[in-house]
Amino acid sequence: MGFAVITVLVACALAGGAGALAARRRRAAERVRLHRRERHTRHHTGAVRSVQSADIYIPRETLERIWSPLYLERLARTYWRFLTRITLGVIRVRYTERERFVVAFVPALKLLTFKAPEYEMDERTATVRWRIERGLLVARRGRQGQGHLQITVRKPPREDSLPGRLHVEVEVANFYPAIAFGLSRRLYDMTQSRIHVIVTHAFLRSLARMDLAESRVGHFAAHVSSPR
């Protein structure tokens, strides 16, 4: 199955969930402020970097309660759950101890393969990062962990006049899209890149509900008890 065909099929799945997504957007609008000026840059080698971000307003006590490795792991799982829901199950994530596979339709159709996530956290900043290994959507030169997908969350300073403002960024960096190298960069910009931005904006809006999914792996569950 060609890259362009895969992209079209995923786009159709996204369109199928558009009605429900629009309703959710309206409910979350007052609690999420998207930064519409997305950053897209390209290295001279052809690698892509794309960043979408938003400020999410939640009660300060909620923010303090969820600021832990346990909830960072749940945020990571929430991203993959959202991707499956928004594509009506066309895209799913398969887990092993060392890797994560983003598949379409059947497990054998691996769009992206990531190494197991890396977590970093301090008092102000939390990051989960997946290094890109390979996959149908990745050009040969971009494999073996050269690029990554990551979600970074930043708490406001204590003196911030807007308590509960959580800044969230979703970044894809040093990514070599197969569709750009195999077909055309313009086609990548019009399809895969645009779909990524639409889905990421929808994911950021969905975080206003703070409906964080239970981790499939539960790496931190044994070390940090969930607050009641």
C-alpha cells in the first residue's frame, strides 16, 4: 500500500470523526488557547521540525495534584488513545517492552516504530519523548532514532497572574518523511503534514477535560500511588 493511499485513508477516517470533534471543540474553547502560529522548519538535509502548542487553564489544585511521573505517563497514553479515537480505530498503537508501533488497519502495516518512551521531569517542566526508529512513513535516512516525537508540559511560575495555566507543546523534530523523499515535498505539505497539525490541535483542545488515560505499561504505577 503506497504512502499516498495510506494518507488518503487516514484522512477519510479523520473526516468521519469531524462532527463529534466539533462539539468537543466548542465545550473546550474557553479552557484552551491554541497558539495558531505553528512553527515549521526544515534542515538543509530535508529533515522536518514541527511544533504545535497551547495554554490550558485548569484549577491550580488540579495542576499540583497531577504533577507527577505517573500522570506524565498517563498523558503519553492519552495521546495515543486520542489518535485511535479520532481515526475511528483505523490507527492503533501496539506495545512491546522496547518499542511502540503505530499501525493502520492491521498490525503488520507499521506506519511508525518508536523506541520506548523517555521521561524527564522537574519542578517546572515535564517531557515524554519517543525516538523514531523506522516505519512506512519514515525515509531510510531518518531511521534508527535520529528523529523524535515529544510532548513537553510547563507549569507557570508561582507569581504568574494566571494560576492553573499549563503550557503544552507537541513537537516532531528531525523527521524525514518518506512521502516527501519518495514522491514530493509539496504532497507531504498538503497531506501528512496538514493532517498532523489538525490532529495535534484537536488533541491539545481535548486536554481541557483532563481525562487522562490509564497507562498500558504502568511503569510509574508501582512507584507512585494515584491521588484520591
